[in-house]
Amino acid sequence: MSLAFFLFHRFNEKKYQMTKLEKSKSDTRNKVYLRFILKEVYMDFAVELKNHLIEEEKVLDSIIASQKQVRFFVTKRDWMSLENEMKLLQDKANIFMTLEDERNQLIEKTSLEIGEEKVKQICKSENLLKEVKRKLVFSKIENDSLNTYIEITKNFLQGIFETVVPTRRNTLYSRTGNIVRPVPESLLVNTLG
């Protein structure tokens, strides 16, 4: 049974109990019980949010470790290992996105139950949420640095090839009006010395 399915039924059960109690507000016992149910939903939400954030934090730690491996494989030019690590990284990113969607659904459903203000208070009080955001920023920085390295290397190699093997930048047309593709020039590299 998935977490979302469990929470959906748990909150619907609590909502039904709350609706039933609201119909007979005159009874003070029901008011006390209603407060108890709200507090229970509040506490259940706090526990579920904390569990979700712990799982997200673990996945983010794993993603950051994979990003460091990707950077290592790129700098060492180990393309097979890089390809395998990229597949793992994609799987981890999909897991994180699923956890993030489940957390957002949990927040939406709970805000309907206990109100947006109380949900915001719980979210602000969770230090794990701040830690998850910090790790997301760190992951973004790791991605940006790798992208910068790849862009600089690409521009460097492109500059070398343009210097060694210049290409025509003009578009050439044949007599019939078709675009003529330039034939690549041969390049001989002396590897003997």
C-alpha cells in the first residue's frame, strides 16, 4: 500500500469523524473530541512530513555523491563508467521527484484538513526542510560547475579544430539551386614525431 493511498484514507476517515462531530456542536464532549482529532491529524502530518523529508534527504545525498562521480568520470574521460553513472543518476532523480510529488500532495490534503496556516507553521518548524533546500542548492551548484567545465572544453576543442581545419561559413548553391554541403577536408596527423 503506497503512502499516498494510506494518507488519503487516513485523512478521509478523520474528515468523516470531524464532520460527524461538527453536526452536534452543542455537546461539549464532542468539542473536546474534535480538538483531539485535529491535534491527532496535526501530529500525524508532522510525523509524515518528517519521514518524507528524511527520505528526500537520503536520496539527495545519493544524488550529490553520483554528481561527484560523474565529474570524476568526465575529467578522467572514462566514458563507459560515465554512462552507467548517468543512468543511476537519472533513476535517483526520478525517485526524488516522486517523493517530492507525494510530499506536495500530503501538504495539500492536510491544508484542507487543518488549514494552511497550521501547515505553514509545521513546515517552518521543520529543520529538515531547510536541510533539503540546502542540499538542492548544493546539487545545483555541482551541476553548474560540471556544465561550465564541459562548455569550456567544448569551446577549446572547437577552436582548435577551426584553426586546424577551417570550414567555409558561406552557403554554396549548385546550378539547380540546391544547397551544396562542403566536403570535409582531409587532415593528416604525424604521430611518429
